[in-house]
Amino acid sequence: MAENDTDSKQIIIQKLYVKDASFESPNSPNVFKGAEWKPKTDLNLSSTHVPFEDDAHEVILTVTVEAKDEENVIFLVELKQAGLFQISGYNEEELEAIVGIFCPNTLFPYARESIANMITKGGFPEFILQPINFDALYNESKRRASGDQDTDEDTSPETTH
């Protein structure tokens, strides 16, 4: 019986797509002139999951990158990289982990490439997002959720990049 349970579990990537993308460089062309600037870059990640139909699930990874030189915005990129995943045979806890870890891991390389292309086409030097440990982010999120219910004190480190 255990073999049949394992055989009935499957994850199929049905479609990967950009759901929304925006690039802004509000201070162009002024950002390209003058002395060297040392931008501060902020990265924010989030993912959402929406059941679609049957065993299909849409997972959306939202990546926001903002570069500033002091208070001046150099560029701002927001990308919603999405995927439609057929996920069947898993219990609720396993499904939650799949849409929180496996799906974002699958979507991230596509998001990284799209963001790098937008920034380069915006006239800026090559930009490479470093790999993200979605397993650690998911586990931290779960720990915070259970901790918030047990106590009002939050001693966890900040996980937003």
C-alpha cells in the first residue's frame, strides 16, 4: 500500500510565466552623470499560492529590487514570476511545503534572469541576484507563525532581504 501512495504523488510543472513586471528609473538620465555612486540595494521576496482547478495551483513569486544612492532612487524593479503546478497525492502539510519551497525554488531562476535583463536594458551594469534558500525562509516563516501564537515576543532575526 505504501508503494501505491508514493506512486500517486506527483508534481508537474504545467506553465511558467511572467504575471507582472515593472522597471522604473525615475531619475534618468541624471543618474548616469557625475561621480561614482555607491548604491544601496534592497531585495524583498514574497510568494503567494492560489488553488486553480482540480489539483493545479498557481504560485506567484514576487521579487522587488530597489537601488538607491542616498535618498535618490536609481532603479526599482518588481517582478511577479508565476507558475502553474499540478500537485497531487500529498497531504496538506506536504502541499504547504511544496508551494512554499519547491515552487519558489523553481520560479526563482526565471525571475533572476528577467530582473537582470530589465536592469541591463535600463542602462545599468550587470546585476546578479544571489541564490535564495527558500527552505530556510519557509522554516523561519513557520517558526515565526507558531511563535506568534505562543508568545508576544519575537526574537527571530529579520528574513526579508
